[in-house]
Amino acid sequence: MSHPTQPASLAEASQQALGAQGPFAAALPGYRVREGQLALAGAIAQAISTQGALIAEAGTGTGKTFAYLTPALLSGGRVVISTGTRNLQDQLFERDLPEVVRALGVHAECAVLKGRANYVCRYHLRRNLADGRFARREDIIDLRRIDRYAGVTRTGDRAGAPDVSEDAPAWALATSTRENCLGQECPDLGECFVIKARQAAQRADVVVVNHHLFCADLALRDEGVADLLPTADALIFDEAHQLPEVATGFFGLSVSSRRLVEFARDVLRAGLAEARDAADWTTVSRALEQSVRELRLQAGDPARLDAAALRARPALLDAVADAVEQLDGVRALLERSAERGREITRCALRALELVDQLQRWERAVVGPEAAAPADPDAAPPSAWAEDAPDALTDTTGAEPASRPVMQEDTAADGERIAWAEIGAAGLTLHATPLSVAGTFRRHRAQRPRAWVFVSATLAVSGSFGHFARALGMEDAATHAWESPFDYPAHGLLYVPQGIGEPSGADFPQRVFDAIWPLVTANRGRAFVLCTTLRMVDQLGVRFARHIEQEGSPITLLVQGSAPRAELLARFRQAPAPVLVGSASFWEGVDVRGRQLSLVVIDKLPFAPPDDPVLAARIEVLRRCGEDAFRSLQMPAAAMALKQGAGRMIRSETDRGLLVVCDSRLAERAYGRQLLRSLPPFRRTRSSEDALAFLAALDEPVALSATPATSDDQPG
């Protein structure tokens, strides 16, 4: 990377570039200097120059993307930028990075690296087309479209495929997983889109990854993007509030019934293709699937079970043991036939890994003293992390790590919590670390470099302690810059009088009764954000019933009825839309103007009481004499609430009503702390005030919109 001048300091150069006489002002019509952006850029530049750590909260409208890209590009060093979503990756790589590079006049090679599941695999695409077995007619149509796309695309990125939704099931037939990738033995290795993406990333000065890929790079030493981290001079995390949760999931163990069934079917396919005479593969596969069905049957109704609850269900543990025994038998059979073909060999390795991980989960259920082997050197390399996404895995976490995390990689973070998550269609067995702080401390100590964490939601009542402790960054510099938006003038926070607390079976009806008049008065144009999928369904049913009964023009969009991107596109286009959704709509969604002028939050987003990991962390804090509610539960709820509230007011001209249907925000003492974490909206408990505010939203606003020169990114 090169740049034309070397000013006195990186901070000065960055602030000059973003200032009134800088290249952005000259290159971008209507560019507006923002004091918060200048200060943020200076702080980030200081961290890069001193190889320090910075935790920075920048409110919506600060312009944080330009604030970190400018010093990153001017530094002349190698920079890895990690984001929370693929959408932001695309935006950075396709729009923001080129714009900043052009304005600054620097030469920098940039690359974006996504998860493996985002790239077409020529081998599996061709094999599945030839196989001709499809669950739905639409799958073969989509697969043929993907095949045509693979013939003309340069990147193989599924986001660029025309006429095929990114959520289409056919993508599973056109991409590889860590488990079924043939690696160096693949006949299409020379044309592999994944390999090309890796090579581009390793050459680049600026690499845009996501938090899952970054966490993989912490653990992997000889796979995929493991060459990125050792050579990076600065690590910048956008949407950094997501990182602790992503890392916790990554460094844990997770084995699902779905994965076991997919393995059984891959065994059948590999056996028939490469060693048909070695066994009755149909019987082998069916027996394995039957053991998984028995496991699901013994799991019972949907629930989250901690280790104590699991120990009280011996039939479930026996079913796990039976599945392990069945897998071990399949492993032995596969190993005897391994020389017959490469896919048989891959299946044998997968069986070995599955047996190892399930046995470790069994020991973790018994107790922490049995969860780890007595001799760490004797442990297989798949000690703990499994279903954590690897260095080329999608951010959905749908596939395991490229090389499972070694026991010593996360041992410093202490015990792991064994638990099971039982759903309507299957179950997943987890062993989750209580903390990932030790992992981050250890990797930070390995080489001096800048660690920069940026988000719109990191502080709780002005304190960054919750986030800093979660990642072992207690010594990091911390700064916060408020949004430049006029929240008191343009926003109103309404907690309905008499709404009560969210206990009781009638709570969904109470919420609906409180918000239906508001939705009607606003002619839709509303997000209804729920803390549970069950609440999404309950409110969705009530909305549908009233829309039909009253002949309302409102267009109802309910999470799960269509892919997320499609729901958002329909929301932006419909004349009177109401979108009812849960977690995936609380952040990373940017709808500006009158089209989204009413945001409803059903209740305060405290973690569910049946979360075994949360319960274990609470118990640890209690043993240490700490107030778990104030040091753990409250900060997490405050950050989540701030994210949901952040869907409202996305530009200087936006106006809107935020409704929180939970009296605890207004009536409990801790509600004041939560309120301090929210933007400074005016507040009311009067329905008349709320309706009057909505009625006034169509009146013109004197302010002009802020030019889109410095990103205003969500999150």
C-alpha cells in the first residue's frame, strides 16, 4: 500500500482528510464535516500508530465507516476489517472502500473473504446435477441456474447469482462444507472459487472478513485464512457488539442431529459410489439414521437442558451413547474401506471426529473434572470446537471448523457448560465456554498490533466495562461520541400506561391492544420487534385477524413467511407495511424516512431464564460475591434494547415513535439505567400524546438530509 504524502502523524493526516479542506470535501458533493467523525478517526489513528487497543462507541450518523477506513488506508500497513454481517462486508468492499481509496488517492489492494458456503463448488454442483435426486422441483431449476452462473462468474459468490435467492435450498447442493471438501484431491482445484478467494485475501493490503472468520483465524494455524492474522498490523471490528457472542459460539462444541443425519446420507452415497461391495451401505445408513431418530425421541419436548437436567434423563444419555456406538461401528467399517476412494476416506475422518466430540460432550455432562482428558497431549485435535464456522464458513455457523480448536487454545477460559437445545425438528448438544476473554488476551499478546472495536452500542450508562471484560480488553482506551441527530425533537419514547409487566398469558393481547391504534393511525410503516419467535407468531395471528376483519390496507409481513431480504424489500415498497420479527431484525436494518416511523419493542430484552450458559455465568458471579443482575444481565439487556431502538431515526430528517410495551422501563428502579442507554428521546406514557405525535409526522421538516458521504451504518 502506498500514499502520496507523509504528514506529521497519522491522526493529523486522517483528520485533515476528513476536514473541510480535505479530499473528501473536494471529491464528494455536499460533504459535511462532522466533529464526532474527526475525533473518532483521530482516536483510531492513535491506536494504529501505538499498536494499542481502542473501544469506541459512535452513535448513528457519526460516520464511523469513513472514520476507520481513512486511518486504515493512510497507515500504509496491512489491515483486517471484521464485520458482523455479509451485507456490510459487501457494502464495505463494493462501495465504501473504493470511494475512500479514490478520495484519498492511495493505492491499496482490497479483498473480501466470506464463508465457504458463499462460494460455488464446481465439483459438488456437477455431482449433484448428475445425481438427479432432488426433494423439490424448484431445486433442480435453481441448480441449473447456479450452473449457468458458475460458467460466467469471476468470484463464484452466491450473492451475485441472478434469479437464485441466497436462501434457496439448492445452494446446499452447489457448495462445499469443511467435511465434504476434497481439498488437494479435488479435480476442480485449479478453478476453485474458495481457493481463489483465499489467495486474493492473502495478497491484499485490506481484507474484509466477518467475525466468524476472524475467530477461526485465532484458532487455525495451517488452514484457510490463518495466514491473515499473523501479518496484520491492525484489526478493526465493526459491529463489535456481536463479537463476544460469536466468539463464545465459535470456541464451543456443538453437534446437531441434523449433522448426524447428513453424515449418514453421505456415508450411503460414498459407499455406493466407491465401495459398493464392501458393505450393505443402505442398511448401515438406515441404522445410523434410526439411532438419531431414537435420540430425538428420547429428547422429548422443545427445551433447553443444562447438565443437571440431562443427568436426570438417563434414557436421553443412553440414546447418545447408542448413537456413539453406532457411529464408532460405521467408523471402523469406513476405515477398512478407506483405500477404496477419497470420499470414503473423508467419511472415515468425519466419523472419528463425531465419535470424539460426542464422547467429550458425555464427559462434560458428568462434570467438569471429566470433561477434559487427563493428558492434554493425548487428546485428539478435535477437543472442543466443532460446529463453529471455519475460516471459510458462512456467518450462519452452519458447518464445523476447518481444524477443530485445540484444547489448549481455550483452556485458559475455564470450564465449559454442557447443555442440550431441543427443537421441534431436532436437537443440538453443546459445550459452551463461560468466557473467551483468555483466548483474546493470549492472541493479543502474541504480536503487537492495533485492536479497534467500533459499534453504535458498546457502552452501558457510559461504561464499557461489560464489553471490555467479555473480550479481556480491560486496559483498552475507551471513547464515546453521541449521534449528531436531534433525538428530542424528532423522536418520542412511549411506554403505554397500564401495559403491565410481560408475565401472564394475556401479555400478547395487552401488547396488541396497545399498539393496534398506533399502527392504524400511522398507516402501518412499522416494525414490531419481539424478543421470542413465539411472540412473533402470537402477534402475527392477531394482526392478520384484525386486518381481515376491518378490511385494513395494511400489508402484514411476518418473519419466517419469506426470506429476510425479501421481507425487507417488500417492506420498503408496500404503501402500509407492518413487519413482525425477532432477533434478525433488531440490528443491521436501515430503513430511512417516513416508511419506518413506528418501532415497537414487545418487552425488555433480558436473556431467557432457561439459558443454561447464562445461568452458569450468574452462578459464577454469585460465588464471587458480585451482583449478576447488574454486572451481567442488565448490560446485555441495555445493549440489545439500544440496538432495537436504533432502527428508529436513521438520518437527520427522520422522525418516529418508539414504543416499549413493558412497564418495567418506566416503573422499576433499574429502568432508569436502561433509559440512560437509549437515545435522548422525549418520553410519554400517554396514548393521546403518542397518537398526536404520529399525526404530526407528515408535517414538513426544515432540516435537509445529511448527504450519504460518511456511511451512517446501522449497528
